[in-house]
Amino acid sequence: MVTITCVRGDITRQHVDAVVNAANSSLLGGGGVDGAIHRAGGPEILNACRDLRAGHYGKGLPTGQAVATTAGRLPARWVIHTVGPRWSNSEDRSALLASCYRESLRVADELGATTVAFPAVSTGIYGWPLDDGARIAVNTVRETETAVREVRFVLFDEAAYAAFAAQQD
């Protein structure tokens, strides 16, 4: 059974097997968590992402899917990139958000990772309501069969930490 913990901090400083990146479909870096991971991890991550784009992911990584690269200079072995959905008032995209967590755990299992750090996927620039994003994230991790032993939700600010911690009760 997976142990779920919440910490307030910087995901780029987590000593885990795999760090999950809330990537955009281009895989070539961006803002928020994506930009922080690319900056801290160095050019090795970007080069690995370019290789993915030159191969199977020529059109980018589809929303809800996940793929792994090296972690470069991060204190992790791998980065698992996943593309979260943008929030919509008119369309329920919660299955795509849940898929980000499920697919990231599937990739972690393929890698042999036992500790994984997740950000709050889609709750930043993609506009997903924090409480709902936390509910979907924690419930999906709880319900997913995985060999991962620890999932650590690494939350950048107090509001995100509080939303995820509330799901622990």
C-alpha cells in the first residue's frame, strides 16, 4: 500500500526516485513547475525531451499521458512528464486529470521507482480549482495499484498544502 505525504516546499529539491513534472505538451519547458524543473535539472532534461519530440512524440505528449526522462542535475533519478488538462466550466475533464496521476504511477512502476514526488497538476496556470484538484489527485493515487511505496505531494504554497492536507483526513 502506498503511503501518501504532503510537504510544503520545492519539488526540485526532493530526494526521490522520480519527480513528476506538470509539463506542457511540447515537453520543451515552460513556466511554473515545468520551468523550475528544467532550470534546476539543466540541459540534460531538455535534450532528452527534444529526443522524445524527434521520435514517438513528434506532435507532443497528449493530455493525460506520461513519459520519463533523465532527471539531469536534480536529486532524483528520473523526471516523469505529464500534461494536465486545462480547467473548463463547460466540460468535465476530471478523467484526464486523474489519468495524469495514474499514468505517472504506471511509468514509475516501469522504471522501478518506489518514491515519487508530485506537484498539484493543472492547479496553476491551467486554472483547475485547488480543492477539486487535490481531491482528484489523492483519490486517484489511493485507488491506483502500484509498486510505488511513497507518493509525496510537494506543494509550493500554503493554500495548496492546506488543500492537499485536507484530503488526508
